[in-house]
Amino acid sequence: MRSALSYGRFRRRAAVPAVAGAALVALLLSGCGSDADGTEADGPASSAPAGESPTAEADEGDGDETPSEEPTEEETPAEPVVMDFGDETDQVRELQARLAQLGHFAAQPTGYYGDVTLGAVSEYQRAAGMEVSGVVFESTWAALTGETEAPGEQDLYPPQQILGYGDNSEQVRELQARLKQLDHFDENPTGYYGDVTAAAVRSYQQAAGLEATGTVFEDTWAALTAETETPGEEDMYPPVEIPEVEPAALDERCLTGRVLCISKTSSTLSWVIDGEVRMAVDVRFGAEQTPTREGEFEVYWKSRNHHSTLYDSPMPYAMFFDGGQAVHYSQDFAANGYNGASHGCVNVRDEGAIAALFDEVNEGDKVIVYW
């Protein structure tokens, strides 16, 4: 561990001025030394006897007089700085790990003393009743080490996360294809890390003797890639066959105006203008616990690149019609068909069709969901 004294940096305690002469005291007490009308303030102007110039001796002398003593300062010993902003050492990594034990450092230790570490140190000092400086002085380090345990290797160098819930990328698609090789992922790769992928990762981790977190850390990714082959294009992008769709029998409410006419009986959506079907696509609905509501609604908001904050999942070409329920494209529906379900939305799997429909439909157009 690096010695605190090796830094050559110190904190100087506040200096206390010595008592000055009577003239200085008078000046401090009287402010600027004169009243508002220009007359002299109360009190003697100098300590010289009456009739003598206070500067007479200074004018006549040629340097033989003894100089007056300068005011002195009383100083407390300087306190060594152990760590400070900009440092990058193993001791900073230890500092971060110890602060994490007390809930003051939420990130992973890096060994670099930057803004995050400075803020964490400041928060620790505040909580400990110390002077808040963001600098680790000897007293700060002594207090921190006194109330924390020496961090272990895992604390100092925790495994790095590679992939996790909510990610949407090519690497997630590769993960899914590799898990499928080992029979831990039963569906077609989608590129989205949701509940199904997290469950598949946990299943693999249990089988591999790793901590079953459902998140892909370095050790999980290393083990998985070591025992699987690099997936090919068809493994990652299996062909998706989108069937031709016949329009369903229209509800009478769909016969006038501009309507998204959605039949739960046939699992189809028809785009209808004044009774004429302009487009038809197959759709899927919410699960039993999160059903898609039936009734007459209207499109109240469109969001081309929407992402659900509630379920942390992509909802492109979203056309909202009732609360959080919307018609939108679903990559999972495109890859896995009716093996899954939505959280209440109307999923469309034909991306080209929903993209064109998104451009056609206006806010205010009717939405009819019916049996």
C-alpha cells in the first residue's frame, strides 16, 4: 500500500493572526476610518504625543532604527493527503471498494479518482461528520478503514457485465443462437434480451456451475463461447415466413370512416377506409394476465421508435389507442409466431406492412377491437 507521506501534499490548518497594535484594532473597529461627512472617526489618529508628527522619526532616520516586528501566525501541523482527484492507483481501487461497502460508491471499482469518486468521498465525509472536501486526508482514510473490511479480489476486480436485461443488439442475437445450440433457448433469435433470454441464461449458468444471475458477465460469456460454435447467418437470422392474410368479416363499426379494424376471432388487423379494406395483417394479443381490451377507441398518439419504460422493450411503429396499449411491430412475434404473447398490445410481425400503415394512419382515426 502506498504510504500517505509519499504524496508530498498537505492540508494547512487555518492560521490565527497575532494581536495587532492599538491603531490596527481601532481601524478594524471603525471601518474605513472616517465618518460619512469626512470628519475623522472617534479615537486617536496615532499614538504619537501631541504636537509631533507620527512620521517624524521615520523622515529623519537613515536606516539605523530597529525594524518593527511583523505579525506572527500560529499554525497547526499540516495533514498529509493520502489520495486526491486525478490519482490512478490500486489504493484508489481499494478506496472505491470500501466506499461501496458503506453504500457511497455504486459503480464498479476502476482505480481512477474522478468525479464519481470525489462525490463518493464527499458523501462519506458528510455522513461521518467530517469536513467535506472530497479529498482523502489521513484522517479520512483512518476513519474509513476503521469501519470497513479489507476488500477481497472479487470486490476489487468484480466481473464485468457483457450483456443484460433490456439490451437489443447483434451480440444478444449471437447469445441466443449459442444458447440454442445447448438447448437452453427454444425460440428463434430476436436480438432482444428480455424475460425469455434471462431465463435461458440462468438455465445455462446453473448447468455450467456458475452463479445463476440471468445476466451475462465475463465468466458466463467465456464459458458459453468455449463450448459452442460461432453461429452462422441462418442460425442468427432464420427465415421467417409471413403468411398471406385474408381480411376478417368487418364489424359494422368499421364500415364508415378511417378505421383500424382488429378481429380477435381471426387474429387479423384490417386497415379500412369507408368500408374498403386497404391492407390486412395477422396480429397477436395480450396474455391471459394482460389481455388486450375490446371496444371502440381512437389513435391518440403515434411514436415511430418507441421503447416501453414499463417493460423495457422496443415498440417500433407504435400507435396508441387505450392507455399503454398500442398497435406496434414485434420482433418476437416475427421470429416466434404465436408461441408468445404481448403485455396487452396488438403485435404485428410484418415490419414492412406496419411501417407503411404507420405512415397512413392519423391521430384521431378509429380503432375497433372486437370478437
